[in-house]
Amino acid sequence: MTALPSIVFFEPRIPNNTGNAIRLSAVTGCTLRLVEPLGFDLSEPKLKRAGLDYHDLASMTIHPSLDALLDEFPDSRVFAFTGRGETRFTDVTYEPTDLLLFGPEPTGLPDWVLDHPRITSWLRIPMLPGRRSLNLSNSAAIAAYEAARQADFDGHV
């Protein structure tokens, strides 16, 4: 099975979305990386319910800060998903070492993160005009499955 990029949630606030991303990690093989502070406790019932019984099948790591995460992966490309991006997420050829960075609900990534020198590019998931955003876990799933598609779904049935 081909390794896929990591999904990174920067300071997530809604446990249901993180629970859904845990399930996404389990079914795709993507590692889910959470950057603190988290807006919930990991024992939150909504997180456990959304993740169903996939918690043991998922790969999840918690990082104390964005810089700590980036220091751990000095050679990785970092793609910031934002409605302000001009490059479509489908216009990138993903590599297993990439970090796909998503911002917290409901604000998205703050300017200081988007302007961080380690950000490789801002990526956009196209939407109809006048719509504010997609759900966080839905956005992560769209990106993860594009990376899996590019890898010809190697290891997936």
C-alpha cells in the first residue's frame, strides 16, 4: 500500500469533525495530526461516537504547536487549505511526506499560519460562489481521497 500524506487539523474545536477524521484515517491510511490546543477533550463522547470503533485502526498524533510539528518534518511540503487559495487542490501531485493543513472551525487558518515560511502553497477546494466553507472533516476527506486517487488507490479495495 502506498503511503498517503498526513492530514493536519490546526487547533480543531469540534469533536465530531475530529472523530470523523479519525474514521477517515482508519479507512485511508492517512495519519491524522492534531495541533494543540484542542477545543475539546479526547475523551469527549461526541468524538468517540463520530469515530465509531475505528479509533484503534487510525493513526493519530498530537503535536503541542505548529512549529513543533514542522520541526518534526523539516523536509515536508505543507499545503494550507483555504478559501483564499488560488491553486486548486487537484492541481498538486501529492507525495507521502506532504502535510495537508486545515484550520479550525469556524475561522479557518489564521493569517500568521498562512504566512508561515514553511507553507508551500495555499490550496482551494472549489465551491459555488457566495458559500463560506465546507465542513472540516469533509474537506479533509476530499483531499485525502484525491491523494489516494493519485496513488491509484494502491492498497484500497
